[in-house]
Amino acid sequence: MIIVMKPNAPKDAVQKVTSLIEEKGLTAHLSEGREVTIIGVVGDKTKLEGDNLILLPYVDKLVPITESYKLSNKKFHPNPSRVTVGNHVIGPDTLTVMAGPCAVETEEQLLTIAREVKKAGAHFVRGGAYKPRTSPYSFQGLEVEGLRYMAEAKKETGLNTICEVIDEKSIEAAVKYVDMIQIGARNMQNFQLLREAGRSGLPVLLKRGLAATIDEWLNAAEYIIAEGNPNVVLCERGIRTYETSTRNTLDLSAVPVIRAKSHLPIIVDPSHATGVRAYVEPLAKAAVACGADGLMIEVHNDPEHALSDGPQSLTFSQFEDVMAHLRPYIQLAERKL
Amino acid sequence: MIIVMKPNAPKDAVQKVTSLIEEKGLTAHLSEGREVTIIGVVGDKTKLEGDNLILLPYVDKLVPITESYKLSNKKFHPNPSRVTVGNHVIGPDTLTVMAGPCAVETEEQLLTIAREVKKAGAHFVRGGAYKPRTSPYSFQGLEVEGLRYMAEAKKETGLNTICEVIDEKSIEAAVKYVDMIQIGARNMQNFQLLREAGRSGLPVLLKRGLAATIDEWLNAAEYIIAEGNPNVVLCERGIRTYETSTRNTLDLSAVPVIRAKSHLPIIVDPSHATGVRAYVEPLAKAAVACGADGLMIEVHNDPEHALSDGPQSLTFSQFEDVMAHLRPYIQLAERKL
Amino acid sequence: MIIVMKPNAPKDAVQKVTSLIEEKGLTAHLSEGREVTIIGVVGDKTKLEGDNLILLPYVDKLVPITESYKLSNKKFHPNPSRVTVGNHVIGPDTLTVMAGPCAVETEEQLLTIAREVKKAGAHFVRGGAYKPRTSPYSFQGLEVEGLRYMAEAKKETGLNTICEVIDEKSIEAAVKYVDMIQIGARNMQNFQLLREAGRSGLPVLLKRGLAATIDEWLNAAEYIIAEGNPNVVLCERGIRTYETSTRNTLDLSAVPVIRAKSHLPIIVDPSHATGVRAYVEPLAKAAVACGADGLMIEVHNDPEHALSDGPQSLTFSQFEDVMAHLRPYIQLAERKL
Amino acid sequence: MIIVMKPNAPKDAVQKVTSLIEEKGLTAHLSEGREVTIIGVVGDKTKLEGDNLILLPYVDKLVPITESYKLSNKKFHPNPSRVTVGNHVIGPDTLTVMAGPCAVETEEQLLTIAREVKKAGAHFVRGGAYKPRTSPYSFQGLEVEGLRYMAEAKKETGLNTICEVIDEKSIEAAVKYVDMIQIGARNMQNFQLLREAGRSGLPVLLKRGLAATIDEWLNAAEYIIAEGNPNVVLCERGIRTYETSTRNTLDLSAVPVIRAKSHLPIIVDPSHATGVRAYVEPLAKAAVACGADGLMIEVHNDPEHALSDGPQSLTFSQFEDVMAHLRPYIQLAERKL
């Protein structure tokens, strides 16, 4: 951490700061500039309580130098991680495709969709059994019943399965039925849930919060990994901005930024990001082109009658087309589907 | 809901939409414009599944007309609500003040703070026993131990008590020890938590999410009220914007906007909004001046050594000053302290 | 436009609105719903003054139905436009590449860069002669001298040239020396400048404003086209969000959104969007993959000593690599370089 | 400036950075931390070209320490500035009120409004003669004719006058007719206009850009002052965020933040910020309560027929009421009206 003093801070004030630093067993390095004095703090900064130094007289600002996340930080784990789910490995060699309905509606619906997305090349069937919805009057999911259908879908198609979890109870149920769990955008900083996901032993897909910075996102991943679970995959799904032509603003820069800051795999969800079916294919291609490790795409047997997120869902034949059009981009990216 | 057709939509396409509306037992009203045809849907729109109509051929856009929240909506409850907590009523007649440390640290600390904030005029002592923190390596709270200190503080000072809850377990514990529970900004769309808060029977302070729209906020309140608990108080605490001079951007317009849209009381937290001690007083005055029903202010016995959020905490004498300076504004607002 | 009345609006209030509409020679269509009455306005809505109807008693909200831009609107010009600059056509068949330094520094510098970017495949050399800078103490550009170097560069290499203009005087100068002018992000709503750019007769590259919605952007294009100049190319260059890992957040969804709403070509500037050299290549690939008509990339002979925007500038060999890596993506997009 | 090296940067890399700093006649202070080495740069940092040091091997990040604005910076001008316009002084002793229509429409309209706002206590009549409008098809202002009416209004009422300028020509005209000029939000980074405003000799009201940070705003003020014109007044008028209940989000924290960073007066415009008439009074009170030096409020003789911004304009009797309700707040703030 660097402490910047106000212009004309008297020697006493600087002395008070350096004493406090040294009391804690840390070292203070002074640079006296033309306008201001800055103090570099060397040592284990967790010994300093939070940001309270800002309250000392004549302290102007504090500048953090090192990130608070370690386990998800590339600086300490330079090589890209691979996350194994069943017989599939999410990571730099593969372009992982997760596809399926926003919400699981019936067993037949899910099985039909699972068969079709498998045929088109997907590795995972996704489907929400617990649906966090803005309004309490919207469809909230089939819960355990939905999870059972997921297990059926796996049994029949051999696809891996992934489901969103929303609390301890849903994690307990998910562990019995699915291969991977998902933490949704609205729960990205539900720290209890992150810890429980960490303890579940299952691989975790961690969606970026609606207004989460990349540093907060990696700190959220840290919560999961700190529980002994290194199998975290990030998912960029759009952030909230002032622009309203799309549901959210897909931040594809997040892909190279995460690559620079973390070893964790990152996939992209163009369906939730845009909320518009016609924008899914161009942004899926863009995601592959900029280095994403995978895609999550909503597919529905009958989007016009979907109970949730119909407008952004692809039909079977649209999904088949998208996958066909993606193939050359996946090849260019030197990944296998 | 209004359905806007694309220019030159053929009669067939319009017919298909109106048929679908009428099949559901709703009525379709056509306006054929110079450029476009619009269709007004009259009846119980919950019979239409989500936004899927957008997928029909030649449909250009859907415009929702009515809000999805009813119980928190002023249209159906024109008079301002009053929320009673112990012997105190939060609502239009009072300027409710909640004050205390970000985190409960020790029993003595909390008791000292409770005594001091009472002396200065506060109605509630606040204090976090469960702390959601961005990094897993930050102090996370004393949990039940902290709640017990809150009960002690109440016993000694007679102040009402309020604590943040973060999951089912913490709600169960809070019910035994405190008078009011708080849902934090990061959990505003943790819908399970909202439901459980609703079922707890305790009055609930619902902080606005970091990137929540006012409509999403009122929908979150709806989750609590829909469980049979009408005792919801909203708390504006700053939203995330591009500006970095303050931790968040305090959206004081939210006060008159909520007044126009809802009957629920709304208080303002200038401490979390700005993250800077010197900005607390001017924004507290502004909050009272624009009609807020109360304030939540962080006060600490020793901010320089606080385990959380020291930079924004007031000392006892600063809090006393702020309260003294606020009194004439509270009088002008025709409220009693 | 649709007018939504408040619940329980009396017949009188509805009558007052419809009378006012009919007075103006427009037609009002009523839909009386269970909760609210809505009124569709049919006819030339420019006859209604702005949004003042909201002030009439019991009017709840106004919902615009048609866009205010016409000349840049795909609804009235369904086929993609082509913008010819010298012997080059910007549009759906080509992937146009504009490359060069942020600021023109010396004649030799610009000539060297022009030769190198031409060799690597660029169609335009870009270079700022007038530099809008946040601080008045930063380098502000060589002005006319810089434009002369651009003309030299064209003469020697045959490349087309493009320069930012910032006021009437710079447009007058630019007309003499360069092939295309650019309106920068900060001037996107400098309406005088837009009109003058329209009257200049030169093709115009219109960068998206830092916080401009897509509709505002197309309205800005409308200002130029309304002056009789249809040769407008849009340039997405990142928008301002809360995320600070990149200088701006590149909104690649803007590419398919513009494709859906407008006939104008759109190119992407990954250099200004990210501000980080390492992110230019992945986002350039993504831009091509999602359908952009071109790229603007900063290239500098000696980025470490650049007078402006060094951190995001590519060296010659880096640019050559990027172009080589882009070629297969351009082929996939069925465009020629 | 502080330079943070990457972990494990070799001595060579650190040496290269310090040499470069010393070559420029600056001093480098090293702090070798447990994880990283940081280098403080002492001396005139304008000798370093921009941010290019980031391109040196093993440099991780650059942290600016001092602000780039000097003339508008409180650090170098600790006392609050007073800006004199005619017989009125904008500054800490007064609560300056500027009121009038968004756009000047007719002479009679402006004179009527001027008389009425004067009666209610305003010091300035405002009115747009040049209107920057999103769509080229909206009313664009009366231009010089409108300025003449302003001069008439001054002659008759003795009020000071203020008008927005949009280019060199409008500044030349404004100098002849009005007392103060305004730079609008969309032109806050139109640096040519800022310079010309600086040279005009007239006091300047500088509105904050829609997405401008406070530092960018103070840098914009710097452009004006650097031309020898210290008479700059800032105006907060709402920033662009994701929230759509109000036209913009009024950032009242900007008032105490500006007070902490600058000596310039700051006024608040609740009319443009909210776009809703009913929100003007509560936010005007809040602005006074948090320390603003003045208010700009839109008032219209007939808002229902206003050519621009009717929905946010107050009628005469509403403005009279607002002023009456503001008086006790102005007294509390120890200012005179």
C-alpha cells in the first residue's frame, strides 16, 4: 500500500504515520516529492486494519498495490487451470458448450432439448430448477423435481448437467442430481452461498454480478476456492449500463482481462447478456474469437411458450445453425468442440 | 401491455397476435397508425407468458404499462405506511435515526456506542454481527455473539436494535435478539432471503442493491410483503456509477421517486453511500430536506482502529455535532426526532 | 405515441387528452383496460409539442413508438449503405482497416508509419492533428501542419487519410488535405460540428459518445445526413461504465444492434476502447467475428515515446502480427481486406 | 507518480525504469516490498511523456498522485472564490437563483417570465437562444433574436442574464447581449469552446458532462481559467446512470466533493437532473441543505405548450411556492437570497 500525504503535511504528521506502520511490524519507505510526500508500506499489509489510515491527519489518499485475491490470481498461478466435469475438461484446449432452457418445465421438454443440443454438439445441458425472478409473481422453478429431470437427461444422453443453486437447501439437493452448479449474477456476492458452493465439492460456474467489477468477481471466486474447491469457471453474462437496446451490455473485454489477471477458465453467455435471439450468434462468434473457453446458450423446444426468457432462446434449428457457423471459429481458436 | 408491430406488418401477422391474445381470454385493441399498428392488451396480463410475444412475426416491441409490484405500489395503497418497532414508529411524522458501528467488535464497544448515540438522539443502535465482505480474508463478524451484545445494548439503553441478516440461520438467530432486521445491498435480489425475512415476522429494512432500479427494489419489497409481512422500510445507500470520488453515488432523487410510486417509508444511509466521513453531514441534511423518513449513520468509538469501514465512521463528538446541526432541518421538515 | 392514463382517471381527463390530440389534426385511439386507459396517437406526431402531454391531469406516462431518426433508420432504408472514399468502399463487402498514430508528431514519423501500415494491409492512415485532451497542459496537436503531413503520406503511399476535426476552422482545413473526417466521442453531440461536417461534403466517421445511447448516436448521424451528406460511418469505441480494468467498456453488441436499426456501416476501435495494447488483438478478432465493417487501430513507430496514448499503441511488428492473425477471420466473414 | 513493478521483476528491469526517470532530470525513490517493488517519481512529472512507462518491461501499473488541474484546485487556492456578475456575487454568502424557460420563444414570453421570477426572488433570468437538441427535427432556438430578448429582459427587470453558447459565433453574439454564458453538459469537453469561453471575458457557468467525472469537470474548468478567465461557476445537473425513473441521476455528493477539491462555486440544476416537475422542490431543498451556492430552475409561463422541456418546468405559482419553501433552508445555510 502507498500512503499519499497532503501538500505541506508537517513532519509530525508524516512521523505519526510511519510510527503507526512500524508499530505493526511493517516498514515505511518515504519519498519526499516537490509537492507531496508518499510513504510506501512494505510487509504483510493484512496487519493494517482496513483503510483507516485515511483518518490520520494530513493523509490524502491510500493506494492499494496488491490484489486481495490470491488463489484466483494469475500472479501466483501462472498456468491456465483446467476444470474436469465427468469426462469433459473445461479449459484452454476445448470450446465448452452448455445449452438448454432457461427453466426446466417438464420432463419431456428437458429430455427433448437435451437430445437436440447433444446432436448439435453441446457438452452440457443447462436448465434452471430454481429461478430467481425479479417479481414474486413470476414462475419460480420446479425445484427438486426439476433436478430429477436433469439426472434423467444425463442418464439418457450422457451430457453433463448444470443447474443454478440459490441457497443451502438447493445445493444439498443439487449435489445428488447434477454435475456442476451455477451461482447466478444476483448471488455473486451472496458470500454464504459462495462458501457453501465451495464446500459442496462440485465444480462451480460463477456468473459475474450485474454491477460487479472484475476484482470483485475474482474475490468472489476466492471465497469458493478458499473452501478447498479449486474447480471454478467464470461466466461473463453482461453488465448493467445506461444502454437499453440490449438487456445488459456484454463486456467481452472481460475475456482478455481475466486471462491477464487469473488462471481460471471463462465462458460467455450471449443469451442473457443481450436478451435478443438475433444477437446470440454474432456475439457467440465474437466470444470464441476473443479467446473464451466456452459458451452458455439458451435453447428451447418452443420459445414462444417458454415460461421464462423466451425472447432470447433459440429454437433447435437455430441452435444447430449457430453451432455449424461457430465450428470454423472454434477451429481457428485451435480448440476442439 | 402494448404490442407495437413493425412497419408494413401484413394483416395476417396482426391477426395472429390478436388471435393469440383473445385465446387467452384477453381483449386486443387495435390502433392502425400511419407508420405502425399498435395493439393494446386489456385484461389480466399474467395470462400471457412473459415476453414471448416478441417472437411472433412482425412484432417490433412490447411496452409494459402496469408495474409488476402491487403490495408495495402507491396506486393501490395511497396513504404512507407506518412501521412500528417497539415503541417507535417509522413513517411520515418522525425522523428516525439509526446509528452505530459497521461491525460489532466487543460487548464493551457496542455498549459504549449505544449509550453515546442514545444521548445524541438516535432511536436505534445498528451494528453488524454478520458482515458480507468482498474479500474472504476480511473480518466477517462475531455472528450470534454479536447479536447477544445487541440484546445487551437494548437492555441497558432501551434503544431499538437492528442487524443485517445474510441467510436462514442468521434470521433464526436474529429473531431472538434484535428488533428489526436488515437486508443488505448485495442481497437485495437474494429472493430466498427476502422470503425468509418476510416469514420472520420482524420489521425489515431493505437496502437498495448496488445496481438496482427503483422498480426492482419495489419488486424485492413485494417478495417480503407477499409473505404476509407489511413492515418494510426502504434504505437508499448509493448506487454504482462511473464516478469514483465517492464509494457510491447517493441517489437522493430516489426519495421523491419512492414517494411517488410507493407507500413504504424510506431512509437514507449517507455513510455507506459516500465512504467519506466529511460528506456524511451535508448529505444527511440533504436527505432530511428532500423528505427522507430517517437516516442510518455509522458511528464508532475509535474509527482509526475500526475493523470495518473506519473511514466513513463518525466519532462520538462528530455524531453529536451532526445531530445538533440536523435538528433545525428536522423541524423544518415538520418531523419529530 | 401512446399515452397511459393513471388508474381511475375520470372520463373528463381522458376527454381532455383526446380533444387536444384531435385539435392538432391527429387521431386518438382509446383502449380502456381493467386498470388503466391507454390512448394511441395516430398521425404526424411532430404536430404535438415535445412531451408536454405528461403535464395534463391524470396522464401517467408517454411511450414513444417511432424513432426520431429517419435518414439513418433501417426501417426506411433496408439495404446496407456503402461509403466510397477515394478508390475504397466501406461497407458489407470489405473489412476496412484504418491505422496510425493517435497524434501526428513529425512528418517523418507519419510517413514511416504510413508505409508500414500500408505494408501490413491497412486502407487508411489515421492520425490526429487536432487533439481534444482532458487537461489543457497535454499535447494538443500540430493542427494544419499535421494535416499537411497527412497529405504527404497519401501522396507517397496512396493510402486514404482520416483526421479528427473539432470545430469549423479545422473542418475548413481538413477539406483541403484529407479524404475523410472524424467526429470524436466527446463531440458526438456537438450539434454545430455535426452540421458543419454534414456540409463539408467529406465522408464522416462518427464515433459514439462516451455515454451515448445507440438512439442518440443515430440521431447524431441524422444531423450529418440531414445536411445532404449520406456518407456516414459509425465507430464503436467503448462506453463509460463502472468497470475500470479497461479505459472504457467496448460494447460489441452495438454491432448487431446497429445492423438491426440502421443501414450505416459500423467499424470498431479496440485501441481507444481498452487502452491496453494486449487487448487489441482479441477484441479486433471479436469485432470482425460479430460483423463489424472495419477496424481502427493505433500504431506507433515508438510507443514508449508517443506524445499521446502510447500504452494502447501497437509497434509495427505487433500490427503486422495482428493483421496476419485477423486474415482468416476476415475470410470467414466473407469480406475482402 | 508511482510506478508499481510486477512481482519478481529482475533488477535490470527496475534499473531501466529508474534510469529513464533520472535521464529526464527527475528523482526515483525505490521501495522494495515483499511482493513487489514500487518506484516513486519525484520532480516535475510533465517531463515524462504521458503514461508510456507502462510499456517498459515488468511495469505493472502507474498510479498518478497529483491532479492535473492546478488553477481550479483547492490545494493551491484554499479560499472559496467569489464570481461577480453585475451587482451580484456568486459564492459562499449568497444563494444564487437562476430561473427561466428552457428555450426563449417570444419576446413577450421572456419578459413575462423575467418579471415573475424576479418577483419570486431570482437573481438571474436564464433562457436558451441556442438549443442543442438530440434530434435535428426538434426546435433549435431563436439564436441572436433570442439574445436580444434577453437584453430587453435585463433592461426592464434589472435581472442578470445567462444564456448557453454552442460555438464561436454564439459566444461573439452573447458577449453583446448577456451577463454570463453557459457551457452545456454535451459541450463540457468541447475544448475549443472552453478556450473561447475563457477568452470571452464573460463569467462562465460550466455544466457537468453527462458522464464526466469530477476530475474531468475540474480539468474542463482549467481550460477556461487557463485563458485568463477565473470567473467560473460549476453546475451539477445530473449524470447518466442505469436508473430510468429520472432523466439523469442528480449527484448531490458532487457538492461536498467539489468543496473538498476546488475553490470554485457550485450550483445545482434539479430541473434538468430529474426531468420531472414534482421532484424539483425536494431536490432544490436538498441542494441548499448540502451546501450548494445556488440553483438553476426552469420556469415557464405555459409549460403545457413549451417548445422544449415542458415536463420539468414550473408554472409561476409553483415557482413562487418553491421559493417560499426554500427561504428557511437558505436562512439555515446562513446565506442571503
